[in-house]
Amino acid sequence: MLFPYGKQFVDVKIDCPNTPAILDYESAAGASPDRIILEALNHPVAGKPLHELAADFKRAVILISDGTRLCPSRLFLPALLGALNHGGIQDDRIRIVVALGLHRKHTDTELQQLVGDEIFRRVPVINHSALPEDCVALGTTSRGTPIEINRLVVEADLLIATGNIEPHRLVGVSGGVKALIPGTASKRCIEANHALSQRYKAALGDPDNPIHRDLEEVLDYVPIHFLFNVIANHRQELLEAYSGELIPTHRRGLEAARKRFFVPVTKQYDILLASTGGFPKDLQLYQAIKTLQNASAFTKPGGSIVLLARCEELFGNGIFQYWIETIRDRATILRKLNEKFVMGAHKVAQIDQILSKHTVYLYSDMPEPLTELAGFTPVRDLAQLVAGVIHNENCEVALMPHGALTFPAPE
């Protein structure tokens, strides 16, 4: 079977007496991207179409996802700019901000790839900065999160948020308000909201939790006037799109996302071979851990997960890498995280939850010492490893080719 690996594929031969199960989400596209976009913009879920809304404003800021996300911004940005122009806001009064959160900034080449050549020539495309001096302090949420948002975003006349909708372990669901926060928030703000995960747990696919409500409180300070959210597959193909007022539009898209991305956990397996679905979900270990979390739900306690993730950017987060490489053991890291939540380092706690139940083999471009320090067993010869872990005729095996988007359905 072909497993996505980076921008290529790895052919894995499975010699197993029992036919392996295939665990996968619904990735089929329906209408053409242009039709999906046009339908969404012409028929908003709630509120005015964008071109009518734009008539009441003079300047616009559009928030878009960064390169670690599957959102195909380059496909719909021409239509958004066209609607703004139609409403009277010309290109010289439009800015695009890449909602990086605390992810790394993008090069000019990456920004151009993200938005497409035409849009890159037409309007400025700006990396968000989480530095306090580049953000405006606006207040504090009821749960104590300091509201500090990118100055350019706060000063926007018309604010448009975009992004893709998927289940999300920390806040329940992506899309919606997440473009604003954590997308354009300060480090202090992002860390405070993420730290709530030590007190509260969100159910996959459900925004009705304290962590997500904490995000939505920020809308009282920085309103999002128009939302354009999409559902995309692992190839960044547009499957569905929704536009309009933020909350009702996001919730409508969430209903569709649940139907596509949730797979019932009807049984668990001894061995599970998983790919993230390739680039960009396996660009770095920071993102690839999400696939391990999904795979864990389908793997028996004591079972093994074989993860194929290229990780060409290695850890993908400097703090994550520093803690893994310098603190003497995982137990010490966990103790320190219990004392104080640290963004980036929190990924070690996620790894520990998986390793407490499963052995994880990692086939990647990461150097073997770094793989081992992260707690995984590095794989040199994938065929030999697969033959070795499938050790008896009673072994039950499952294959998860697009693990970043294949979520266990809630019970």
C-alpha cells in the first residue's frame, strides 16, 4: 500500500494472514472549487454577502492560515478580493495577515506560494508577530487570559477570518475564531489560553468547552465581521465552504466536518501503520504528533504504532527541541510542566500519554539520536520492521494512510 510521505509516497508491503483494516476519512471532492467558493459567497449562512458588507467599510484585513495547515487560501483569495473590490474596497486598502500564532514566520517565497502569484503582487502579505510590542493589550478574559492581539488586526476596519475546519484536541474544533486567537495573538495570550488545557479537556469536534469559550470572549474586543471557512482534504482540495457571520457559519461548517473526519472506533488493533497524509502534516514532529494521538485511539493498549512522517524540519519548534535535548528525562519534563505550562514543551506531555500505552516506531528523516530522545524507536528498514512487528498469524493490523484527518468518533 502507498503511504503519503512528505510530497511523495512510500510503498509498504503488508504480509499478514488477516486482511488489514483500512481506517480513513471521507476525502472525496464534489463540485469544482470555483463553484464551491461562489456558492458560499453568494449564499452566506447568516448576514450579508461580503460585497454588500464591504460597502460600509473603508479598509480590510484578511486573516489566512499558515503553511502547516491544509487550508487552500490561494484558491479563494481572488474571490474574496473580488467581493471587496465590488463593495468599494480597492487593493491598496487591503492587507493579508498570516495567522502564525507561535509557528515560525514564512519566507517571501513561502508567502507567495501560500496566496498565489496574483494575490502576492496585488496586496501586502504579512507574517503575524507574537511579540508584545507588535500587539495591543485590550483586557482579560473571565478565565484570566490576557487579550493581546496584533496591532494591524486590532486597527482593521473590516476584519475577515478564513481557515479550515477540523476536529481539534485542545479546543474541540479548528476554524472560526482560531484565526484571530491564537492566530494573531501574543505569546503571553496564546500560552495562557493553552494552559487552560491543564484544567479543562475539550471533546473532539465540540466547541462547547471552557477553552474554546475563552477564545470566543476575545470577539467582544476584536469582532470578526465576516468568516470564510472551508473543509479541505489531505491534498488541499476544497471539499466544502461556508461564509457569513462567525458563530452560525462556523457551527454549520462543523456539522459537515464531523461527518467527514470522524471514524467509529469499532475495535482496536495490535499493530497500526499510520501516515499523517504527507505534506504539510508531516513537515515537523510538532504537527505529526496529532496523527499519533488519532492512531492511539485505534490501537490496543500494549500495541504498536508505526508512524511514517518525514519531519524534514525536525521538531518544528525550538522550545520543544530544547526541552527534549537538554532536560535529563521525560519525568523531569512532566514535573516541570505540571509546575508551569510552557508552549512547545507541552508536546512532550502529549508524547508521554501515547508512550504510556504503546510502542512507537518512527520512519522519518530525523537523525536517529533525536528520534530516540523523543521516545520513539527509529526505523531504518521499513520492510524489515513491518515484517518483524507483524509477528504471528493472530496479529490484527490496521492501516491509516491519512492519520492527521482520521479522528476517532466520540462515543
